[in-house]
Amino acid sequence: MQTKMIDKQWSEKYPEVGKGPVSTEPNISPEYFELERDRIFRRHWINMGRVDEIPSAGKYFVRELEICKVSILVVRGNDDKVRAFHNVCPHRGNTLVLDERGQCPGRFGCGFHSWAFTPEGELAHVPDEENFFDLDKSKLGLTPIHCDVWEGFIFINLAPEPAETLREFLGGVATQLDGTPFSEMKLLKTYKVEEAANWKTGLDAQNELYHLPFQHRYTIGNALVMKDNKFCRFSNVNLYNYHSVWSCEYNPNATQLPTEAVMQRVDNALTDVRVKQRISDFDWYLIFPNMALLLFNGVSGDFFMTYNFWPIAVDKCVWEMRYHFPPAENVGQRLAQEWTIGRLRDTLMEDAFQHEKIQKGLAARARPDMVMQDEEITIRYFHEVIEREMARA
Ligand code: FES
Ligand SMILES: [Fe+2]
């Protein structure tokens, strides 16, 4: 049963959110970008990845958080704890780990003078140690970064003392999604796209359905339009302190793509993973500041995706997309998963192309602002939260 279309329902639900034009300056100003480093990315919890990427002791990955000019080593210790460190050797500042991911062979060895560190970050060995002056190895471990895990998602916080716990920061998102079987769905595909666009321009363009029947007319078509209307509208919107979620229903009368019916026939897994925390067929969470979490009602088993928009410069970002599916039980289901990945990849490539065109248009300063309708409320809210956080000295 599809939700009925009601005009301007979200601003009625959230009257405190503005209705006027939204400034383009945050998406194009180099000064604004410089301030975002300290006020957004050095202050708030930032998703690094998932615990599934480092399933056993000594497994690690390195994440370059370019806007903050830091390299972060995320590693599972022999005590099973996931920790984050500055990927910097405490001796003379060399970059410690050069690989993007791997297995620590007992110790992380620095390439410069071979100081060696345990996966728990302790300094274990110093060549020619006697020749130093009162060297206290216990004070020369890797520099830790605040790190916490929620439902398998690893977050870090670069603040010396974070103002709130990860749980407090996630607030209503965590309440809604606690217990979601994320770990039953495995990472099947990652795409990284370098875009000539501000990180918020990319995120904004994903944070609505208004464009779907137009920009994605050949890849998505009318799969998400309302049954009684040619437009897409949300079936639900929730705004939290930092974050937001919108949801929508699939169109039961959608025109199937030629291969879609075939895929539905072959996708015949016996068991499936179902997410009872799903609000509707498709939920799209913005997890402040730069992450989106997408939950889908899949044919045989739900699946989820994450986006991370990594800021590089005011007009450059990397859009990282990750697809997680339940483990395939047979060839048919595996084929259907690949088909889904391909369909979404084509759709998202249309978006990536568009992000750069939008950035170019905004940077021309033809207009100082953007007008937004009711179905763009989560973009508007995101910009209000950004402004609120940027105003905090
Ligand atoms: S800088 Fe790493 S051992 Fe000297
Ligand atoms: Fe899109």
C-alpha cells in the first residue's frame, strides 16, 4: 500500500526548518572549506569503515583523512579490540604503515630506523636502545585517536576530548538501527570516484528523490515514483540532532527493465536476511557529516550500501560507495546481486557526472543561493546543521 501524496508535509512536520533560499557559498568558498577542517572534521565522529574489514588480530587498514592532513591506522589488537592511531612513527615522524590494508606480521616496523610497535600500539623494540638518553618506551607508543564502534561501523574522533560519545552523537539513528544485522551482509563491491566537486555538492545531490524520474529515466525509470503521481515523494522523514533519514516505497506498477524480470526469476535463495529496522522499502540516512547509509528491501534478502564523501579540496572529493549483500546461496542469487550492483553503478555514474556539472554551475556564482522544495528538506536541514556547527567557535 503506497503512502498518499500530501503537499508540503515535511515542513509541516518540521516547521522549525527554514523555507527560504539556501546559500551556495558553503559549497564553493575556499575559506569555508578551510574552516570545515577544524569545526566539522576535527570535532565530530567520522566513519572509517567496518569491523568486517579487520576480522582477526593484527588486521589493519589505513585511511587518509586528507582534509585534516592525517593518516589513520585502524587495527585489531591481539585482545580483539579495534583501535585507531596516528599512522606516524613517534621517533622522528616517519609514516609508519605504507599499505592501504593488510596483516601486521607481529609488529609494525618503521622503515626509517626499525622501531617496532605491537598491534596494540606499544613500542616493543628500539635498535641500539642503550645509546638514547633515558628512553621511556612506555611513553613512546603510537599516538592514539579516539575510536569507537557502533553496530560494526568504526568511527574516530580527532578532538582531544570529544564533546559527546559516539552513541550520543548518533542519537536517534542508533535508536532506530540498533540490532540491524549489518554483519550478516558482506562487502561485495567498492567503487571510488574522484570528482571535481565539493563533498557537500555530491552529498546534496544524493540526498533527495526529486531528480530520479528525470536524471535516471533510463536506469531507474519509474521504480520509485508514486503509484498515483509521476513524481517521487518520501513516505517518511525523520530529522535528528545532526542526522536525517528519508524513506520511500517501491512503485508496484513500475515498468521492469528487460533483464529485471529474468533476475527476479533466478534470484531464488531459500533463506534471506530481513531488516526489521527498515522504515520503508528504501531508507536513506545521512550520518553527519559525510556518510550516507542506504537500506534496501531486496528481492531475496535485504542489502545495504554506504557512501563516504571524502573532502580533498573545496572543489574536489572522493565518493566511496560500498555494496553489502547477504552471502549468496546459489548462482542465481549471486547473478542477481551482480545485476543489482551494475544497475546501481550505472545510476550512480549518472550522478557522479552531474555532481561536477552542478559544482561548475555553483562556482560560476550566477546566483547566490538555491531554492528548495518540500522534498528537499533533508538537504536544507543538512545545510542548517553545517551552519550551526561552523558557528561554534
Ligand atoms: S622515524 Fe621511525 S624509527 Fe626512526
Ligand atoms: Fe541520483
